Amino acid sequence: MLANNNQGVIRRMARRSLASSRRRTVIMGLAVALSAFMLFSVFTVGITWFHMYHLQNIRLAGGDFDAVMYGMTEEQREKCEENPDIDRIGIAAVAGSVLSTDYDNTVNVGCIWADDVYWNDIMAPARTQVKGSYPQEENEVMLTQGALETCGFEDMGLGIGDTFRALWQDGQGNQMEREFKISGIWEGYGSQNEFYVSKAFYDQCGYQLSEVASGRYFMTFHRNFWTQEEQTAFIDSMDLEKQQNIFFSVEAGYSIPIVLGLAGIALVTCLCACLLIYNILYLSVAGNVRYYGLLQTIGMTGRQIRALMGRQSVLVGGVGIAAGLLLGTGVSFFLIPSIVRFLGVRAKEAGPIEISFHPAVFLLTILLTGATVWIGSRKPVKLAVCVSPIEAAGYRPVYGGKSVRKTGKGGLLWRLALQQLTKDKRKTAVIILSLAAGFSVFLCLVTMIQSQGPRTYVSNFMDQDMEIENETMARADNRQWKDILGGDFLERLSDTEGVARVNPVLAAQITVPWEPDFADMWMREFYDMWMYIPYEDDLQEYKEHPENFGSFLVGITESDLDYLTDFVDAEIDREDFLAGKTCVLYRNSLELTDADVMGKTVTCGEYPVEGLAGEADAVLNEEALGNTCSFEIAGLTDESYFTGPMLGCPPVVIVSEQAVREFTDRYYVSKAAVQYKESYDEETESAVLSLMDASPDAKDFSYTSRIREAETVKSAQGNMMEVGIGVAAVLAFIGILNYINTVIGNIQSRKRELAALESIGMTDRQMRRMLVMEGLLVAAGSLLLVGTLGLGVTYVIYQSMNYMGADFYVPLWPVAGMAVFAVFICVLVPLACGRALMRGGSIVERIRAVE
């Protein structure tokens, strides 16, 4: 038999078939275009969100790095330089601190030396402006306007080239007056209260880079993904000393869970696209079954039908993909930024909405959309090929289920609506699944966006809105301490309009006399962890003069005890703690467990005022120690909030505030946690700040504020939240279009059935009510899926990306709005389609219609 090349005929038939069925062709093209549009928009806006997420982490960390190591020996440095995974290492080393100036005697600004890699490469992305140059001479400094204000120079107008004097303390504790010259001023993100100094300055500061207290080694890696096992292996390979530690950044430490979470969102997106294309093609083929059967009667083979439908899919798919890419480009680059600005959600600090783009997005969109068209068309093509000419001639849609049904209970319209949904369970499943998939992605993204909001990042400890500290207690000479937070100020703070509660933290300086059971064990562990000299070198001095080793007795309120118990593994007897019988110790990173200290007794001696101690030479100076008291140790905590202004060698002893008051009258309010009646209340915050400014000791206050922290995070995030809103809006819109398209096709295929119902007496009103009930049932099924399976997937993805440890919760108003909108769409679309159907001719014409 001679081969007959009929490809030209098939091509012409494909074009003519598409042209003759313009309506169906347009619907198929729109399906492909919407799928390409959805994928392109999600990838483009998703990449933008990921870039903003990366930028946010850089700004919050103050630099672009993957891990930081505290202290590094020469051997460890050689290992890092030889490690092929490490791209670069930058150094930022502590070089002492500025304690005071002529304009503020409670400055406490750190001095940092940064090498070229850290300053020029790692830190550069977190800076927004640099004037001048990095210090080269010993007395030069690079600083921020914030650091100048901290030093009390805000009204002096200091600039590049100006000098100022300050009291500086080196690594050995020596203090000296120094003159600094401003070589540059920078602005940006990260810590602002620091002086960046030259290498010449660092060389005479008394620190070594190998010391944990000074050296900070910031590393970036070639690889972007690190498993927990790989991180642990890298840390083990460095042979860390007891004091050293390595911390991975958010992206390096949680890179794989974050990427898996984003991949899950992309997978659901592709599922939505596949459902959309499958729906359209299936309905199109089902409506053309007679046509394909008749083609077989004139000799067309199954292979030729496959080629014909394949040619149609290529033509429609090519045009649809091109249209989808153009539409996606317009939406991603123009519409989303315009919508976001119109909604007014862009912060002034965020700058313009910039959409990131990568050429691979075009290729990936084309490949995924093409694959989706192929997958979605396999079943319809099989249906067209398998139908015989005889079956096609009398083809009517056949639904599963019983042909004879018993009379049911309940309203007739409800039974008809439910029967319609159960006749073709596969089609109903597709309808419900397509809508549920879109809204599940919306639920997931809204929850993720809410979790990434500024208010999640800021400290929420004890639900406090502001924490005020007494900076005078940071001075080494305790004779210069002042109780600026106590007495009248605390009362006025509590009486301020809008303030709900003030929790003061009392601090009294103490010493812990040597004894062999607990104190000796603690000091040995402390020296092993933090000191560079053997414990035996200071043991005799500690035995004879414990007053030379100071610490703090910290008193907390009863409400603070509720929070403290969350940070102690052991069970605390509330009554004994409040009665002053037991205490909790701050662990201070020592390798001690609750079992090592529980049940032991710690003795506290009242610390003398500076200058009264050290007069006895050979024996314990009872007069210098003053009165003593003992507490049974109930456990250990790592929460640094419950500590004094400074950390000494002996432990910080945390007790009830009443125990501190009974022990000594030389106590101070070291800090106070302020909670507002309404969180993030700007007016209350302004009133509290005015109260501090009006105090004669205004310069001696320092504070942290949730409002200010949220503003910093919001500025660091840029337009990340707005881009996330764009992603959620696009996916929700596509899910709705998917549902609309499915319902239109479903009602189109039921023309004859609905006309038959009209012919036996169903009124227009009853028809509309039945369609509304069908929509409500679809909405109920979709929301049930969203509330179960969708919520479960959201929880898994949320927890995989929840490196902040924020509690999982579903945003109420966005989700409630989504549910109401889903019900509205499910009701409105069938109504609109049914109304258009009733205008499509008389009942007889619709019953006689073949398609």
C-alpha cells in the first residue's frame, strides 16, 4: 500500500475546525492564556517577593552573610580559607567602647574595626548612604547620625572633619580620654550605635581576634541550601573551643524548609492550571463527540484524529501561551504595582514597587503550560478516539448512578440541586477542587504574609509595648548610680493616660561568698567558659575578698513570674518563690543543668558602696559584705531579660521583688516594662516619651519600643508585603476564573436538561433558586476542603518556613472576606449563566438542540 501524506489536509481541517467553532476556540485559548498568565505572574511576583525577603534579612542582620563565628584561631582560619564551600570571610572586631562624653555620661557606644571584606562586601547591601571614607588613622571614626545623638551631639552639627572628645574603655578595662575625628558618616540598617575605627586603633585596644569577646567572623557560602545535618557537620569540623560558637543566618539555616514551602505553593498553582485546561478541553471534546464520530465514518483513523486534535492544541496553545505571557507581563510589571499603590498599602520608606524578572521565567512558563496542555488533553483525546460512529450519532452525556431513584425527603429544589452534583461525581469533584485549590493558595499566602509582618518580627516579650532602662547602672562606679526610674517617676508613668500596666525590675548589687558546695562549682564552670586565666589564679582572692566579685539580686513582680516560668524547665513552687524561699539563676551560657543546681543553696551578701570593700586582707570581710541571706535554687533560665544591668562572675539571682525589699534598702529599679491599654498606641507612646524628656535625667534613660521596632522592620522589608499581596490577589483571581469557566461549561452541557425541567412546569424563579442552591452546595464543599485539607497544607508550609517561632493563627478578616466572597461568586455565576441560557431560544429550540 502506498503511503498517503495527509498532514496538509489535517492542518487545514484543524484551522477550519477552530475557525468554525470560534466560540469554543476562544474559550480554549482563554483557558491556556489564563494558565500561562497565572504561572508567569506567580513566578515573576514570587521571585520579586523572594528577592525582597532576601533584602529584608540583609537589612535586619546588617549585612549579607550566611554564618557568623565568635572568635577564630589561626588553625580555624586556615580551615575556612581552604574550605571550598566558603566564598568569603569578613571580620568585624570589638575594639572597646565609648562610655561618656561631655554632653552625656551614659553613652555606652561600641567601637568596631571592620576589614575590607566586611565593610565593602558584606555590610554594603545594608547601607543606603556613605559620605567620607573609612578610617585609616588611629583617631578617625566612621559613624551614623544616630551614634552622634546617642553621644549627646545632636545639636552641635558635627560633620566630616570635626573632632570630639570621649571617655573610652579598652579590652583590659582601662579608661582614658580620647579625641576622635569624624572621617565619614553612613546611614542604613543594622546597629546604629557603633563607631567604626581603623586597624591602627584596634591594634592598641587590648583585644585579640581569637577572643570570643572581640572577633566576629562573617562567612558567606557558595551553596544556598544547607540541611541541619550539614550545618552540624560544618560546626563539628571547626573544632570549636568551649567559648566559641557558630550561628547560621535565617536563609542559610532555614533555606531548605523555605524553598520546600515555596515549591508547595508553586505545585498547587500548577494544579490549578491543569484543572483549568483539563476542564475546558474535556467539555469541548464532549460537545464535539458527534463531530469526531462522523469523521470516522468517512475514513479518518484514530491516529489521524489524534493528529487533528494535537494540531488544534498546538495552535490554540501557542496563541494562548503568547497571550498569557503578554498579559502576565502587563499585570506583573504594571497592574500589581498600580493596584498596591491605589490601595495605599505601600509604606513611604519602601520606595517604588519593583518587579524582579528572570529570562528563565519565560522558558519555565512555556514548558509548564505546554506540559499542562498535554496532560489536560490526554483524557479528552482518548474520549474522541474511542467513540464509535454509531455511538457518536446518538451521543448524549451519560452520568453514573442509578437510573431509577426513590422519592427523597426534603425540599424538591434542594434534592434536584444535590442530585445534579452527584450525577457526575468526577465533574463535581473538578469544580469543587478547582475553587478550593485557588482559595487554599490564597489562605496559605495570606497566612504567610501575616506571619512575615513587622509585628511578628518585633519583640513580643511579656506583651510589653516599651522597655525603659536605667543607664546610670551601667557605670562601673556604683556611687554614680541613680534611681531615676523609682519613686515619683514610676508613679507618674503608671498614671499616664493609656498605660495599662508597669512592671518594674528591681536590682541590688550583691556578692556570693565562696563555699565548696555551690559557689565553687559555679565559679569553676564560669572561668572555664568565659575567662582566659585559670580559676586557681583567682581562687584565693575570691575566698578572702568575695566583694571583689560582684553580681546582682534581681526582684521581679508576680506577673513577671508567670513569664519567667515559661523559660525555666523545672517546676517552680509559686508560693515559695513569692515568699522569698527559692530563686532562679541566670545560666549565662554555662554548661550546667537544672539537676546540677536544684536543691542547692546560694548565699547573697549585700555589696558595699565603691571604696568600702577590700580593707581586710587575710579573712572574709564580714563588715564589707554587710547582711546576708540564702535562697534555695529552683532552676536555671536563659532569658536575659531577668538579669541585672551587668553580668559578673557569680550568678545573677532572681527572686521576688518583696525578697529584694526585705534584704536591702539599697536597690534600684533597673528597668520597667510598660504595657499599653491598646497595643501600638502612638498617643500613649508619645505621652511616655514626653514624660522621660521632661525628667532632669532624660539623657540617662534608654528604651526599646515595639512601635519603633515595627517601623524599622517595615522599612527593612521594603515592598515585600505588597508583592505578597499581589501574589495572593492573582491566585485568588485565577481560582475564581477557573470556577467561572467550569460552571459555564457545566451549564452549557445541561441545556437540554434544564429546558426539559422548564417544559414540565419549573418556573424561572424555581430555576434560579435551584441554581443558587447548587452554588451554595459547591461553596460549602469548597470551603470544607479549604478548612480541612487546605488548612492542613497551610499549616505544614507555615511551620516549614516559621523560623521566627511565631504562633500559627489564621488571619480572621481576610479569611472571612474570602469565605463571603466565595459564597457570593458560587451563587452569582450560576445565576448569570442560567439567565443567559434562558435567553438562548424557546424551550422547544433548546430541547431539539444537539449541542
